[in-house]
Amino acid sequence: MTTIEFNNEWKERLLNRFLKYVKIYSTSDPECESTPSTPQQWDMANLLFEELKSLGLDDVSMDDNGYVFGYVPSNLDGEDVPTVGFISHYDSSPDFNGKGVNPLVWENYNGKDLLLNEETGFTLSPSKFESLKDYVGQTLITTDGTSLLSADDKAGIAEIVTAVEYLLAHPGIKHGRIAVAFNPDEEIGRGAHKFDVAKFGAEWAYTMDGGEVGELEYENFNAAGAVVKIHGLSVHPGYSFGKMVNASLLAAEFIQMLPAGETPSTTRGYEGFYHLLDVTSDVSEAKLQYIIRDHDADKFEQRKTFMEKVVADFNAKHGEGTAEIEIKEQYRNMKQQFEGKMHIVDIAEQAMKEAGITPKIKAIRGGTDGAQLSYMGLPCPNIFAGGLNFHGPYEYVPLESMEKAVKVIINIAQSVKKILNNIEKTKG
């Protein structure tokens, strides 16, 4: 395997590319049914389309839904090696402000509190986030406390683009055909819905959408979204005795009917949960947005049934039609799609070890586009992108973690042939 010489010039390219990406407003919107769900995502799609063309990738395309594809040709002189893909999403989470991102770069982090915003006093502290202590001496990229960073998943995009740029600049690194894709709307569960797997043409792929260094995941939650609407009756408060039905008060009651010990902050590992994402309400109507998660398929179905029963019990108490629920499935646990295909995971694991990284194989407490893509015929494990504290103002990413992700991508590209040959020898 060819050694990767990732010097300061390449580190600067990676950093500057990432800083450029995160400044582009690209938040998605779960309330909009178009693809992309927001017009601002086109700014990222167009930039990536032009960038891949300028780097010299083959067959660069962008479809009417904002999916950007490109290819690095094989340099193996006709040898038959599977096309392998790398995928990241360019939308930012709607969970927190994604507009006006002002990234801050902290070189040689000293392990102490980082004052991100002098005006507000907003601070990123190891007393709250112990993981910071793991990155003393490294270069951290943070928010300024007023937005998320969008390292989820613009770190993954920067890593993929930098890796393919490196491969094109170093023809001595031998590899098969490499496919890359960037898509909208992952954060609202629709990133893979219009992904053209046949056109992409990869035998398998990897989403670069994980967290800390070493993460390698091929299990994830089964996921659904639930919207509960509660109908009230608005009457002038001075004349409302016996008449008013306050939907906001009913919503508070409904929230308490779900188990308090089955929320994201009270569960871990393989434990599932109900998560109240958003509440909008007035006297007339309340709208509660939930997500439902569980790794176990049977327990997942039980959770959906339970929420429907809670609504039924609520209506039995307050009158039929007081509450209604709509549950939409989002994605499924991709684990079963890797039966007989574990070489896909093995290749990524070996690529990490070659980069001096200890793989951390675990189940995702979340999901990626890879979960849906795996069910669409494109097995797609998830690899770390290096960011931490996603979806909020405490988000940050170490530059050195991003550099390691680039090396893993390059190692996968150049090791596919060797590892598949070893597998064949073992079978023989």
C-alpha cells in the first residue's frame, strides 16, 4: 500500500475547503415536500458540481433534485475491481440556526475553556464536554456560539473531495473506479429517497457521516417520525366557562403520557426512545413532532403501536377526534443487509488500521442515508467524519480527525483489490 504524504499544503486545502463549505447556508426543512426541501441547498449543490468538474472527475452530473455525482477513473489498466462509492450530505440540521455560520479556528488547543463569543460569553468547556481533553495540541474548528457548525456533514464532504483530489494528483496510488455523491435532505430523513442507485454504479459505498475518529457502523436505529395534532376550542377567556378547550394544556397532558425514562437523555446503547422534537401550540391547536427509534425491529413496531394507543386513550378521555396522529417510517436497521457481505466492513476496518486508527465498531444511535441505501441495493456502512456535538452551537471538529478520514478514504480506494484477493484465497 502506498504511503500517504499528507503535508501542510494538503492540510490547508482540507481546512480551507471545509471553512468555505460551512459558511454556505444549507439548512433543510421537514415541513417542505420538495427536493431539495429548501432553496438554499442549491448553493451547495451548484458549488460541488462545479468543484468536481474543476478537479477533473469524470461524468460529473447534477440532477433536478440536487444529487451530485462524479467519478475518479480506475488506473489499474483494465483489471476488474468493483466500483466503490463515498457519500455525504450537504444539508444542515434544522434543529438549530444554520445561517450566518462563522467558524473559528483554534490552533494548538490548550485543553482549557474556549470563549467562542465575547459579546454573549458563550463558552465551549471541557467541564461540560470531556471529549475536548482528547484533542489537546490539535487544531479545533468551532462555532461562534450563534449557530451550529455544519460539520455534519460538510466535514465528510471536505474529506471526500480532498481525498479524490489527492488521488488524481498522485497517480502512483493504484485504485479502481471511485464514485462520489453528495445529496440534500439527510437531516430530515429523505436524503436517499431520490438517490439513483443504478446511475451511481457502485457495488457498495461508505457514508462519511460519523462522529469521532474510528467510528465504523453498520447497525442503526429503525426510525419513524410522528406528528400528533391536538384540537382545542378557542373562546374569549372572559366568557369561556364550560366552553373553552385549551389545546396547549391538553398537549402538556399528552406529553406526560409517554414514558419519562424512554427519551434520548435517559437511554443509551441499544435502548430505544421517543423524542419530542418540537411543540407549536395555541388555544385552538397544538402540534407535537416526535421521532421514534429502536434498534430491534419488533420493539420498534411496539413503539409505533404504543403511540397510537396513547392517542386512542387520550381521545377516550377527551372526546373522539381531540387528537390525531400520523406516523411515517423513515429508515430501517441496515445490519441484515450485510449478511454475506462483511468484506465491505472488513475493508474499512483494515483501512483504518493502515492509517494508525483503532476501529470502533458499534451501532449508530441515529441513522444515515446509508441505512436507506442499503435497502435500495447499495450496501453502505458509515465511517467517522470527525465532528462532535452535532446539531447545536457546541459543535466542533478537530482538523487532525478530518485528515485521518481523508487517509481512510484513500486507503479504502487502494486496498479493495488486495483485500478481495485475500478473501478469495481464504475461500479457496
